[in-house]
Amino acid sequence: MMSDEKKTKLGELLDQSIALEYNALRLYMLFAELYPEDRVFWKRISQEEMFHAELLEGLRPPLKANALPDDMLSDNLAELKESNTDISEAIEIFAKDKPNREDAFNYALALETTGSELIFQKIVTRSSDKKIEKAFKSLAGFCKDHAKRIRTWMRTNKLLVKHTPFPSSKIESQSDSKNISDPSPQKIKTERKPQ
């Protein structure tokens, strides 16, 4: 029998994973709105994020008690919460202060390569539940595919691919940043929207 605490944490891990997919969807829909020249690209990627969330919804209980080790539940849960907070804050900032196109793409690339993919890959390597392992392995593969397509789109459109990790600290708009030449997503450049 699964302990109530572990059952709650497993449910929360699943909830946060689903939220991550929906946050990515919201981010990419915002980019579709902000960058008309890339609208089709971002809409396609965001539709795939919806599919990913639905895939995770299919993992709802019953889940096995030993699906993930206890230490991993806590670690991954904290990482997922942090990623969701980062993306939600980015969406708020980007909606007010449009990031330049190159930085928007680099933010998405960082999310797909060092944000969700790493978390999902960790879950795959330590899961003892075949259903969870299969779903998160698929998600890690989807992240790799998105990253590859983002890089290809960037190169085709002559946008510089910057190798930066997914943010773990606050994102600043251009109006808040002292050093706007810093290419990391933590100091992502934005263009002011006309008032």
C-alpha cells in the first residue's frame, strides 16, 4: 500500500509535470502572437505541448508505490516547481516587454534542452514503473525533437544559437537590466511595447 505522503508527492510530481507542459504551451502561444513571422512554427510546437500534457494525464492513478525512489520525488518535484515558476514569470515579463526574437528562441531552446528534458530524463533513469518510464522517455525525446527543430529554425532564419542553461534565477527585462549584452536567459533582452 502506498503511503499517503508518497502518494501525494507522486500526484504532485505528475501535476507539476503537466503544468510544465501547459506553461510551455502558453509561452509558445505568446511567441506565436509576438512574432508573426514565426507564428506557424510556434503554434505547431504549442499544439505538441498540449499532446504532451495529455500523455501525462494518462498516467493518473493507480500509480505503483515504488514508481520512483523517495529522494527523487523530492528532488524532481522541487526542480519542476522551480521551472514552472521561471516560465510563469517569463510569460508575465514577455507579455509586457517583448523579448527580441533571437533571445525568445534561445529561451525556448534552453527550456527544451536543459530544463524539462533533464528532469524527464532523470525520472526515466530511476523509475521502476514501466508506464511512467515509457511516458517520460517519450517526453524527453519530444524535448530533444523540439530543441532540434528550434535550432534548425534559428539557423534558417539567421538567429544566433546561444548555449545557455535554463534559468534558475529571475529573468530581467531590458528596462530592469544593467547589462543587457548578457545573452543568458536570466538577463534576456526585451523590446519595449509601445504604450
